[in-house]
Amino acid sequence: MMSGVRGYLVLSVTLLCCIQSLQSQSTGLDSCTSASTCGECLSMGPQCAWCMKESYAKMNYPRCDVIDNMLARDCGDEEYLYNQASVYTIIDDVDVRDAGDSGNDAVQVQPQRVSMTLRIHDTKRIRMKIRQAVDYPVDLYYLMDMSASMNDDLQNLKVLGTRLANRMSELTRNFHVGFGSFVDKVVMPYTNMAPAKLNEPCPDCEPPFGFHNLMSLSQDLSMFTATIEGQKISGNLDAPEGGLDAIMQATVCPEHIGWRDRSRHILVFTTDAAFHHAGDGKLGGIVTPNDETCHMTDDGFEYAASKYLDYPSVAQLNKVMQENNIQAIFAITEQHKEVYEKLSGLIVGSTAGVLANDSGNVVELVEENFNKITSQIRVTHQEIEDITVQYTAICNPNDQTIVQYDSDVCGSVGIGQTVTFDVDVTATACPANGESKVLSIKPVGMDEALLVELDFICDCDCEDPDRIEINSPNCNNGNGTYMCGTCDCYDGYSSDDCSCDQDQAESEDVSSCMISNTSEICQGRGACICGICNCLSFGDEQLVWGPFCECDNFNCYRYKGEICSGPDHGHCDCGQCVCEEGWIGNACECRDSNDTCIASNGILCNGEGSCSCGICTCFSDSKYHGQTCEDCPTCVSRNCKESWPCVQCRVFKSGDYSKEECDLHCTQEIIEVKDIEDMPGAERCVFHDDDKCTAVYTYFENSTEYILLTVQEDKVCPAIFPIIWLVLGILLGILLVGIVLLVIWKIVVVIQDRKEVAQFEKDKQNAKWHTGENPIYKQATTSFKNPMYGGSSSHSYEMHQPGYTTSYSFDSTPQPTHYSHSHQH
């Protein structure tokens, strides 16, 4: 008996451990009940709590469980329940503002510093305000390709330089401008290393160079103009240039370039060629990777390491430009538009524009892209291990209910306007070293940031060394260490209070673990140890409890594959669904009212369906569908019908409304965008305008009757094809088909004739001609003898008939004579 019990005990414990291990691996998630210490419990997630009540374990419940289970099992007192929550505290919170005349700096980010103490898998939200300050300082560094192909561009820039500087100074009163130039590395095969070409690569050209900082950032606009006028082009061999080298040095050398700490940094990059990137240096024997540091000469004029360091990669540029708050405007020719558009997409906050062949539009291009950069606010953060960050954009200052979920950008932001971002910060795991971290969240291109000081809740206070009891009397007279309401038993002992001696457990009777003599031990869902059922735990999803492991939370009615229709509807408690308020049914599948079936017009299921269990089932022959049978993609809603005339007159200057009627009836706010994006709660409208083009916009109305129309600025028009060309094309096609058919017919006839002639010639050669007489041939002369005539005289006469003549002759002698006739044609 003892050996049987011992074998059962070993098998039960082994089975218990194996099943728990497999369940943990199969779910892939940490569950509350699998935690053995308070610290582990808190690390499972904010839903987990630890019960320190000493008598709790005797009820065969896990000490770490979801809070609702703790409350239901009489462990809800603060004295016993350990459930430390995440904490969020604002430290620095100066309101956003413009720079004041009294000398106060502008504040564009609010708050400036916060602290968070996070539970693992818990999320805290920060509301972050960002303002485009009026007259915020701007630093613009003009970086130009000085290869020979840019000669006409340089001549135009000499003329337009003053206009460019003056136009930028009109956008802000605090404007600094600088100028730099680049060609390529002065090594083969990028540059002709012949001595004559090194001195003068082309007529009246400067010697080749990598990067020159010709003018540091300054308010002196006349110096900018003079610097440009004094420049000459240079030359190199290959088509790509060393522009990335120049961008890197202009970015990481603020002491030489002159970037100010509190200003918007803009780098204008002009070229008519592609660029060398990381790895291309190997062609010239340069294998040392770019180190992302400043290598300008002491006077800040020339890039000194051009011959020794490889070109930087795009990823390196993106990194350092974000760190130094620099935004690039790539002004390039049409030929390389695609390349630099892709490059600007890889460098956060950058744009690309097409430069005229002679750079005649450089002023307009820089102004347009500067406005594009400053009218968009995008937030970003540095990546930190075990931390995730998500953004929700609230771009409309007039209505905080209009949100863009999972969006880190606001467009069409004017100077002096404030936008809001909800920043959700989540801890995904405890740091390996347990150290605090600092998260920086900042708008792209701005020098200000929100700093988030992060701490993590991965331990319990009751686990501190000064609060634990070694050899505690609570652990069966010193058989373990007591902490957080439970015992950490020494070898040879087990159970919550270390009262189970494993050597003696082999002889324990298992009958106390059976409901009846015929039932399984612990209902087959646990191990009997020291006369107590130790129930299997499968995580939060599948719990087993009770004196005999007879209760669980997964053997209940299901609806659509979910136990008790899911946690929002109810939960399973010992085989019975306990429904949440508002739900009824064996599986909590039905609502206890029809409120959710009422359409916006107050009609049950919009009159297009029937309501059952609080869910509308739309009629099969109805064109409506959706939660309340109100959705109809092919139908035009009342909101769209009523708002369309206003979109016509205010956006597209069309429709039946006059200007006065438009001003009177159309008071909604209308925003024009390049592309329509789906917005929660907004209705999509599609109409055909007077010009047969399709217009698309969204209609949004909140609870305060605020209406927002977001209109796609460009209509979709069908391609117009002149009818005359269509008619001519059809006629020409018919003519061509006729000609082709005639040619085909002629070819067939010629081929057939040639075949027949060839056959005739063949038959002619093979023919055999016979020389015998024709059997039906008759002589033209016939002779007759008269047996009765005896004279010797003869007579003759001729008979004439049409077409021939017959001659007759008679002999008059008494002897028999003959007569003959001949035919003459």
C-alpha cells in the first residue's frame, strides 16, 4: 500500500509539474496563478494581485490571482491584498507660449518632465501639447553641389541669393543663414588625380574638395550674398557626388556650422546628381566606416577626414539628424527626383522638391518646402528596451473629440497653433539590471522634448530583507522563511506553511482527497499531497480550485467559441456563467434590453431587420447592413445630401448656390486635404460634380452639433478623349483591316496560280504523243461508180451550199464508170 501511494504521489507531482510547464509554454503568456512569489506576481501584469492572508492557502486558492477572484474569496482588505498600482507624476509643466518681448524663451512642448512608476504590461497616458511658436528662430544652412554640371545653377544663385535670404527673413524675425559646398573625395576613381587636373579640373575651376564650410550661420545677409558671388565650380570624374559626407559634417559640427540650441534647423541640399553611400569608399581603398563625429579642420573650413573615412549610410544620417534636430530640404533636378524622394522618406522630417535645370525656382522651392515642414508636427522617441510607445493625435484645437488613433503626426498646423498628442507608455518586461530609464519624446525638428523618468514595479515591499522572517515559527516551527504571507520551505518540506514532510507524505491516506470512494483522487485534476488536493493551474484562462478540485472556470456554456460569451459578458464560476449587468442567458449571450438595436432614427433596426438578444439581424433582401441595419454603401445619406451643395460652392466653386446663398447656408468647418483618411465616427460621401468628376469627402458631427467636412482637394476625373480621334481611329482601323484582307486574298490567289502552273508544266513534260490516224477522220473526196452508164463522155457540176462547195463528175463511156465529189470550204 505504501509503495502504491508513494508511486501515486511521485506520479501526481510529476504530472502536475509537467502539465503546468506545458500549459505555460502553450499559452506563451505569464499568468497570475503561475507566480510563486509576490515579486513574480506583480510582474505578471496589473490585473494580478498577491494575497498575504495566512488562512488563504488552506482554501486551496492560489496566492497570486486576478483581483476579482481575490475579492470574491475574502482577500480584499488592504491589510492582506498587495496590489501596487502604477504611478504617474508631472514634475515640470510650463504652459506653451511664444517668445515674449521681456526676453522669455518660447515654450513649444508641455509638460517638460514627468515621472512614471510602472507595473509590467501596464500603460500610463500622458497628454502632450505642442505649439508652433510665432517668430521662432530659424537657422538655414545652404549646402550646394559645386561640380561642373552645376555651373548655371551657381550663376543663378548668385542673382537669387539676396532674394532667398530676404524671403526667409520675412518668415521669422530671428533668421540665421550659412553656406557650404561639396564635390567628392579627392581620390581615384572619384577624382582625376593627374597633377594638372588637381589644380584645375576644368577651365576656370577650383581644385576638387570634399566639403567646405564657406560661411557659418549668421544674421549678416549681405555676407551670404557676397560668399555665393565669390564661388567657382570644381569638377570630378564619376556621376555620384559626396553629398552625404557634407551632410554628416554639417550635422555633427554645430560649433563650426553655428547651429543654435533653441532654433529650428533647416539644411537645404541642392544637386543634380545621385550620391555615394556607405560601402562606396572601398572603390577608392577607404575601408574605415564613418564614425559620425566632426572632422573639420581647426578653422572649421574643410572636412579633413574625407580621404580616410567611408561615406555615411542613410541610417547614420537619419540618426544624427534626429539627434541634432536638423530637417533637410532636398532641392534636386527632375532626373533624380525618385531617388531623393525615397531618401527623404528614410530621413525623418525631410522633404524633396524638383529644382529647375538652372535653379531659377530655388527661392519658391525652399519657401514651399519650409512651409511644408513647419506646417506638420510629428512626434518621435528613442527606442528603449522593454518600453513601447503609442500616439493618438488630436489635431483640431476647436474639438478635442476629433482624434486620429495610432497616429504620430498632425498636418496643416499653422504658426501659433497648438495640437495635442496622447502618449501611451507601456512597460513590457522588468529591466535585466533593474535600473531606472529616461524616455525622450520630442517633435521632429524642434529642440524641446518631454522627458519621462521611468521606474518599474518588479518587487514587493514585503520581500525586503528587513521584513522577512528566517526560520519563522509560522513555517511549521522554523522549516522555512516567512515572507508576504507564505513560506519558502526548506528542502524536504512543502505546502503553504511547510507542514508537509515529504518523507511522511508517502504514507498519507488519499481518501481525504476523494469526494466518494468511487471518485477519482482530486477529480483527476490535482495531486493529493499531505491529504490536501493541490489542484492543477493552467493560468488565468483555466483555473481549478475547491477541496477536491471540483470547480473550474472553463466548463461553462459557450457562445461563438467564448466561455460565457467572453469576459465583457460574464465569467464562469464552478460550472455556471455569472453574467455581467445588462446580459442574460445560459452563456450570457443576450442583452436584457433592445437598446442596442435602436437606429439613429429611433426605429428598431432601422426597419430593415429584426432584433434578437440585442443584436439586429438585417433582412436578406435588404440593401442595409451593420449593427443597426443602417449601413448602405450604395445609398446616399441625408447628411451627405445636405452638405454636398456647400462642398460644391465653397471648395470647388460649382453647384447651384450663389455666393450669398453659400455664405448663408454653409457655416460648417471645411478642411481640404490631399488624401482622405478614415476617421472614427465620420461618414464617407461620394458625389459627381457638374464636370462629371468625382468628389470625395467625410462628414463628422459630434454631440455638440459641431460639423466638420474633410474634403479631398483633388477630384477624380475620367480621362477625356476627343470624339473626332475616336471616329478617325475606327475608320482607319476598318481601312487597315480591309487592306490586310485584300493583301491576304491576293497572296492566296498568287500561291494557288503558281501551284496550277507548276502542275501544268509537270503534266506537259510527262505527256506521250501518238502518230496514228484519227479513227473518226474522213477524207474530203468521195468517189461513186454508176453501173448503168455506158457512155464515154463525162459531165461535171458543182453544188454550192453555205460554208462549203461539192463538185460532181460523170464518165459517159458504156463501161462502168464512177463519179466523185469534193467538198471545198
